[in-house]
Amino acid sequence: MPAATSPGTRDKPPTPASLLKRYGLKAKKGLGQHFLNDFSLARRIVQVSGLPPGKTVVELGAGLGTLTLALAEKAARVIAFELDETLIQILEKEKFLPPNVELRRADILKLDYLALARELGQPFVLFGNLPYYLSSRLLYKLIEEREAFNWAVFMFQKEVAERLLAAPGTKDYGPLTVYLKLTAEVQRLMNLPPGCFYPAPEVHSTVVKITIKQRPPLPQEEALQKLLKIAFSSRRKKLVKNLAALGLKKEELKKILAALGLPENVRAEEIPPEKFLALAQHLGPLKAW
């Protein structure tokens, strides 16, 4: 590797473009690498997130350190996970990250967040500029392991963020929307154009804050997950038809829907999260699962 730039009195990190050029590298499309390239914007994200001083922050995807450094200015400790070993080597060589940053190599989809919380002795705060291709899978995992953290701030592809924020009856409303809204408050912090990243993606991004509100398991949570998968399996069909896969009689399902104040011709996308939870509580004890 070439010689690192001396940190000196530099008050911001080198840009991702300059670092990649210095080391003769290109962003890896297979890893969905689009690096936040504006340090002042990284500071702004930390500011609007409401991160108080003295917290322990876990960053998912350190990348080339732009957000990492902004977090380190505010947090007592930053544990930054990164899958790409080459990027970790660059960050270690460049030495612009302060001593309160710890770099760890890991696949964030395989990380045991509950074990990490036990290691730290308390729930933590999450930040991350997430690769678009794994956003949904990671969110499902994090919801299941939500006892590990208090809140999270993530950069998502705008279309993913719209799904998280969607209201019943809209095209973006789906199983992830329901599951997330039953366990957390979701807030849009800001939208980011492609030029905020290097290389620039083809889509816009949105910064979203997710605050956990339901830490213990939901009643019939496993049944809820299975119910949502089946209910949204064919969006154009009525819920009763989709739930026929459970092996329950149609009339029995209609009675359950009526007891919940839902019409028999309702579709999954029209049902609010709380009604889905109530439906799971009705269906969960049955042998349909």
C-alpha cells in the first residue's frame, strides 16, 4: 500500500474518491459500495439524529470512515463493522480515526447483535450507510434481535424507506412495514441525492431513524411473521383466499375477520398493523401453522 497521508491538523477525512485513487482501487459493486463522500453531511446526520454525548455506537459498514469519524466526535465509543478487509487496512493505515474507534471485520447479516449487547453490558445505538441489496434482510434480523439496541439511524434506498414509512392502503405497504411499525417508531430525517455518495448510485437515498418501542416479544410473534408472509403472498387476492393456505375453513376465517371488525373481502394491504397482530393472536393457537 502507498504511504498514508499524515493526519496532522486535518479536521476532516480524505474523500472516498481520493482514497480509492491513492490505493488504486474501485468500489466493489458486488458489495453495494457507495461511500458517503461529504464529511459536513455526515456531521449533519449525527446532529439531526439526536445522538447525545457519551453513547456507545455500533456502525454497520464503516466504508472509508466518513460517518465513522463524525460519530467518533460525539460518541464515547464507536465499534465499526466492515466486511471488506481492504477498507479496514486503509483506515488503519490512514490513521485519521481517533482512539475511541474500534474496527472489526464482520458480515453484518451474520452478526449476533444480542451477544454484542451482552459484551457491551447494555443496549447500544446503531448507525449505518447500508448496502441496498441487504436492507430488508438486515431489518428483519434487527427487529428479531431488537433487545440489543435502543434506536438506529440508517441510510436506505429511497424506495426502501418509503416501504418502511408506508400507510395501509398504499402500494408500498407490506409485511416489513407491519412488522416494523408494531415494534418501532419510524421517522424520516432527510433525503439524500445520488451526489452525496461516491460512486453515485442511480437512486436517491433517505436517512431514517428507527426507535424501538416494543422490546419484549410480541404476542404470537412467530405466528405474526408467518401470517404476514402468507397474507401478502398475492397482493391482488383477498385475504381470505391467501389464508386458505393455512388449511382453515373459509367460514371460520370470515368469523375471525368479523370479530376483528374487518370485512370478508379485505386485502392484506388494507389492514393496519394492530389488526394484523390481533389476527395473529387469533390464528396463532390454532394448528394451522
